[in-house]
Amino acid sequence: MIAHRHILGTFEESLAALRNNVLMMAGLTDRSMERAMKGLFNRDDNLCANTIADDEEIDQLEKQIDKEGVDILLRFQPVASDLRRVVAAMKLSTNLERIADQATTIARRARKLNQHPPLPEVELIKPMHEHAMLMFKDSVDAFVREDVKLGCEVVGRDEKLDDLNQTVSNKLVERMAQNQDQLRGYLNLIFVGRCLERVGDHATNIAEDAVYAAAAEDIRHQHAAARA
Amino acid sequence: MTTPEPTAVERVERPVEPLPAEESVPARTFEVKNLSIWYGEKRAIEGVTMDIASKAVTAIIGPSGCGKSTFLRALNRMHELVPKTRLEGTVLLQGEDLYSSNVDPAIVRRRVGMVFQKSNPFPTMSIGENVVIGLKLNGVRDRRFLNERLEKSLRMAALWDEVKDDLHKPGTSLSGGQQQRLCIARALAVEPEVVLMDEPCSALDPIATAKIEELIYELKSKYTIVTVTHNMQQAGRISDYTAFFYLGRLIEFGETTKIFTHPSERQTEDYITGRFG
């Protein structure tokens, strides 16, 4: 009894369509984040505008994925790994949409920063950006490859991102005290840092859902429980 | 200090350890050990070992011809009605061997009632007579007792309110769903310990099916129920435990929630997700 495809072809097609839309949404979200950050680092208003414009398409994809997920639940009543994949895909789309919202916020902050002379402190954001984007890409990878080990690793990386954000915020607050002319600029950078920290949180959610989809294991809130 | 829960990674990498003995093992109605059944030369059931929990619903699932119904019928010796059957292994009901030479099959079938795929009220009998026929055949003549048991059984089968004014009408005058509940009332009238159901809803419409499912849910507080079903969603809705059979063997048996969210066996996963073929 070796069978990897569903006997019901329409079920197979619906699951494939849902997965493809999730992958497309992940790709667009990744592009939005990269454009927003390039817009910040390269002071490129066009990239920022593109990021803001693309958000609409990602919002529509979120609705499309939810609709397809509900449709599959209604029509095929999936169980076991199929059920977990559908539920995880629907939750994934919510997190992707929120990451795209963070990209839009970063793009808006970047446009404000671009109206003033460059701040060298923008360099402080780069390690956070690299860390958050790696978390995001690995979390999507964990979902696509159903890689439990990678999913768990991503979850463990969130604490470092929180620490990085704290460090960057502290430094920027110090600079605000030293150079009050750039208060608004530093404040915008603090908000960008917070956005990246939120991206890490959503990547963590995606990684947790990836572990659930692959291994039926709920690993949410284990760090918080361990700390308590 | 308590030891922290191992992470998913640790669990994945750690070799599987046997589960510690559970402190509270649910009470068992049946203990089936190494059961094999043949119809002539053909082996229908092969080495099945499983315990069936008391006052719970156990669903038996699997493709056609996998031995589900044969297994179910072996729980009240109904399979013996088919010529040239042979059985090996043991089936204990409350610790008593059902197949011991001094056990009367008729007594077994009174203790373990059965409801079939197609409702089968006795066509020449009224609704009331259908319910109490089992008691009458067992020599009960007390009219008052029979009337009390009639009402009690019909109430338990959630049929009393619908038929209380028509008890004299033929059982076959009822709708399909009502007839099936009449058969359940008939099975309950002799106060069995177990009710076996062989695809009890497969010939019913969704409303009648929902009523039977609701009834099964209510009955499990008093009876042990074992049901065969081809409907995965129904198994998921009504049962506490699920057993998956394939080619006469028990592939996987466990809590229904576990079987339908994360089965341990690939064959179970392939069957319940519709990849089987």
C-alpha cells in the first residue's frame, strides 16, 4: 500500500492550490520586507512606495487563502496531516499578512527618514534586519519542508532578536539625549527596530505552526512556561 | 525542581521509549487476545489483540473486506451463523471467555446486543411487540413489567415521544431512521451490557443519522458501544477510541483524537486521508 496522492483528484488539486498561494504570499512578503529595508538603507523612496503599494495584493491573498482553507474544510473534511496542513496554512497567511504590514510601516518610516540628512545610526538596524529576515525565511522553509528541527531552531532564535532590539533602542535613546535635533529620526529608527522585532515574533508563530503541521506537536508558549 | 518538558527536537532525536504504565487504565468490557477467524480456507481476521473500554464508543474503520464486521460479530458469536467458520484466540467479556464450551451463544447475544446496517423490524409485529419480543422469547410474561420496559427502551432510543400513540401500528410503518431507533430500542429492551452496531447510519438521511449519533452519545453513559463505520467524520464525531483494520489485521488502535490528528501508522494515515489505493 504505497500511495502518496489522494484518490480524490479535486482534493489533491485544492490542497496544491492552497499551498501554492501560501508560497506565493510568502514570496511577496519577503520581497516587501527586502524592498522596505533597501528603501531605508539606500534612501530609495521608490522602493518604499512599491512596498506600500504591494500590501494590497498581499491582503487579497490572505483573504483568498482563508477562503480556500474554509472551502477545503467544508468540502473535504480533511483529517490527520491534511487537516494540520490546512489549519497551518490559514494561520500562516495571517502571520504573513502581518509581516507585510510591518514592511509597510518600515517603508513609511523610511520615507520620513529620507526627507532628512542621513543618520549613521541606521547601521545599528542591520544586524537586526539580518537576524529577523533569516528567522522569517527559515520559518517558511520549515513549513515548506516540514522540517521540525528547523522550526524549533527558529523559535529559539527569537530571544536574541528581542535582545538586539533592546540594545538598539537603548543606544538610540542615548543618542536622542545627546543630539536633540534628530529626535524624530531616532524615533523613526526605534520604530523600525520594533517592526523587525515583530517580524521575529510572526516568524516564530510560523515556525510553531510548521512544527504542528509536520509533527502534530504544539510547541507554543513553551519558552514562556519554562521562564515562569 | 521539576524537569522541563523536552522540546520537539529532543523528542524527535531521542529514541522512542515505552510509555510508562498508566495509573488509571479505563475499565475494559472486552479483552480480545490473538483472535483469528476463518471462513472455510479464507482467513478473515488475523491475530487481533485489543481491549475495548467500558462505557465508551469504539469505532472500527477500514476498507471493505478488511474484517471489521467479522470482528464485530465475533464479539457476540454472531459470525458462527455463517457455515464453516473457525476461530482461534480468546474473547473475554468482563473476564469471562465467550467461547468457552459451557457458554450458551444465546446468552452471549442477550448480553451483547446488535444493530445492523439495514433496520430490520419484524414485519408482522407492531412497534410495541418489536421492542419486547426479546423479553417474551426469554419467558417474561408480566404485562406490567413488559409495558414498563417498552416505555423505558423507547425513551432510551429517543423514540417514545414519536410513537407512544401508535404502539399498535406495524414497525415497518415507521420511517427508516425511526425503524433503526426501533431496532436499537429492541436491542436495549433485554438490558445488554454491550451494543454492537454495524454501520447503523449507512442507509439513513443526514437528519436521521444525526439522531442516531446523538443517541449513541447518550447511550455510552450506560453501555459499551462498538460500531463499524465507513464514515470517517462519523467515527471522529461519535467515538472515544478508533481501531483501523486492513486485510484482516488490526493496524492501529487508540484514542480517536490521536488517530484523526496524528496517526502513528502510515497505513492509517493513507486510509483516513483518502490516499489509500
